[in-house]
Amino acid sequence: MQAVQRGDLAKLGSLFDRHHLAVFDFLARMTGSRAIAEDLVQDVFERILKYRATWRGDAPFSAWLFRIARNARADYYRKREFTATYTDAMDGEDPAPGPEATLENESEAARLQRALMLLRADKRELIVLARYREMKYEAIAELLEVDVGTIKVRVHRSLKELRDIFLTLESRLPCNVTKFPKSSPTI
Amino acid sequence: MQCDEVSEKLPDYLASRVDEVTRVSLEHHLQGCAACLQEVEGLAATWVSLGGIPSAAPDSRAMRARLDALIEREQENQARFSKPRFKWNHPLVTACAATLVLALGVVLGRATESAPAAPPGVAALHQELRDLKQMVTLSLMQQQSASERLRGVSFSNQVDGSGDEIVTALLDTLRHDTNVNVRLASVDALKRFAERDVVRRAAIDALDTQRSPLVQMALIDFVVETQERGAVGALRKLSTAAPNETVRTRAAWGIKHLGVES
């Protein structure tokens, strides 16, 4: 990033190669849409180019990158006055399931994905950062400018809410067979 | 470990970021607390199942191509703005150089033909050079870019003689140029023509009309250096009514140096 700041703009390509998948995964899980996430990744790297002078070398690049990614996503929805519901956000090739029959055929992972998208965006963000980006709670706290204890409490609550939504979706299945594992193999 | 501590430690426990002592203590508590055990099992199952949601794959190649195009555009912009303003391959400069070479050739040709023809030839070359410098100066002073105009004003000092066109252009710059630095430079450049009434009158008028303290100070110095007593009225006005205190003081100083009591 220092090279980009000095004017060696070609180095932005290297930064893209190294970080774009992480940013894309974060944005795809937040929006539920591959196409929107791709556009937002583009927006993120445009912003890096535009605001390259504002990066301070004493802060980790990834923290700055995710701050830009969060802003890009927020601006996207703000501009479109978009309510990020699951059905709105999904790609055309993956239509939102509606009838009970669809629910029945849906895999457990797809149902959990639906539950995740039904979670409020700020709660979903915590789970995405902690679970998929494997960010330490201290790093999330710094990113969201909240103390680390609060982050842990919120992660706990968000996870509980996610589980409740998931179980509600399960209970709507015609033949109520719970496929959810009762316990974790890692514990 | 108490039940509320379990809630507190759970996020770290799920992310496998607890130390061994905490882990053992937490699991010991779970063995004796059915409620906590149920909650931890449920949330741990959700945590693990989240890992089963596949991640989408982006079209990295297309995204990289878009980024490369963006970088290329930005590099072009960067190159355009970092180039020096004065271009040696500018058509005007090229034309001047060509004319100079041509004139030099003509003069040298005549000089080698017959010795007596040399003095008029050299004079013609000087005239040619002066005209060229004047043309370049006037052309630069009409540019949109303030730095180009500033260059033109400075270049006017290199024009020999006292072409009316240069004086008119400098006065026009002093009166109407939007850039304060260019106006300041024009005051300096006009000192060379201070013996002309039109220039001295313009300086007095400018004392009334200019609003920039920097230009006002330069004009005060100008009228003092040229001992223009006709400027006393304008200086008195400035010494009392100028918004800037430094200007007021300088105007009073100017009146004193013009040998008039303020």
C-alpha cells in the first residue's frame, strides 16, 4: 500500500490479488448476491485508489480495507433506499424459496443461509466477521469502534437470534425432521 | 465458573480462543448445569453449521480486468498532471525556434557574402528576436492557466525596449487578472515602465480598486519608489479605511516617504 501511496499504482493489482477474495466473501455474505458483491469489490478498490493518501501506515491495511468495504456496502443500500431482505438481495439464478414445498427440499445449509439473511444486517455482520473472516473480537471491536466486551455480548446474542430464526424455519417444514446437529464435534 | 461467565466466555470458546484453564473450567460447569449445556450445544451446533454454507466464487479475472483499466486511466491522469507546464514541443515554441534559426541563417549568409552588410543583418536579427520574445510573452499572458500567465509576466522582463503592447498587456493583467500572484508579478514588471504617465496613473487607480492586501502593499511600494505624489490621496484613503492593519500602516509610511504629512 505504501508503494501505491508513493504513486506506483500498478501495485494496487497486487493488493487486489491478495485481498479481493476476503472482501468479496464478506460482501457476498452480507448482501446475499454475487453480482452486487462483485460491484462493491470494484467500488472498494476504486475508493482505495481515490483515497490512497488517507491511509496511515501505522494501522493494519486489512482494517482500513474492511472499513472501506463496510462503507461501500452501506452507501450502496443508502443510495438505493434498499431494504436488505433476503429475497431482494438474492441473485436471479437463485430465486428465493417461498412455498412450503421449497422449504422441504431446501438443504440445511441453505436454510441456515436464509436464516442468516433474515437476521438484521448489523448482527449478520458480526457473525460474518467472526465466523467467516475469523477476525479476532479485538479487531472487530476496533473496526466497529466498540469495546471488545460489547462485541462478545453482541456476537452471543446474534448467534442466539440466528438459531431461533433457523429453528422457526425448521418448524415450518411439513414433516418436522430436525436435521440440525445437536452438538458440535469440536466440543 | 458461574452461568453468567459461561455467556461471557462463549464467543471465545466457539472460536477456540480460550486458554486451557478456561476451557476445562467451562466444560466442568457444563457437566453440572443442564441449562448452560443446552444453550452451549445449540449455539455450538449453529456455529459449526455456519461453516457448511459455501462461499460464492467471484469472476476474479473480469474484476481484475476492470481494475487494470481503472489503474491505467489513473496513471494517464497522473502522467498528464505531473508533466511540466512549459513544453518544448509546444507549437508556439517550435515556431519561434524555427524562425530564429531561419533568421540566423539569413544573417549569417549575408555576413559571409559581404562584410559591410553585417551590421544591418545583426540589427534585423535583434529585431526579430525582440518580436519573438514579445509574441511569446503576450501569448503566455493570455493562457487560461495562472502559472502560464505568471510565466508570461516574468518573461516580459526579458523583452528589450518598451513595446506598447507589453505595457498594455501588463496593465490589463494588473486590472483584471483573477489570480493575485499574477497581479503582484505585473506590479513588479510595470516598474520598468514607471516613467510612463499611463503606468503611474494606473498604479494610483489600482490603489483604489485592488482589494488584495498583498497587491495593495506592492502598489504602495511602487508609488513610493517612483515618488508619485499624485498617489497621496489614494494612500490617505488606504491609511484610514483599508481593512488590513498592515496595509494601513504601510500606507501611512508611504505618505511619509512621499514627503507629505499624513
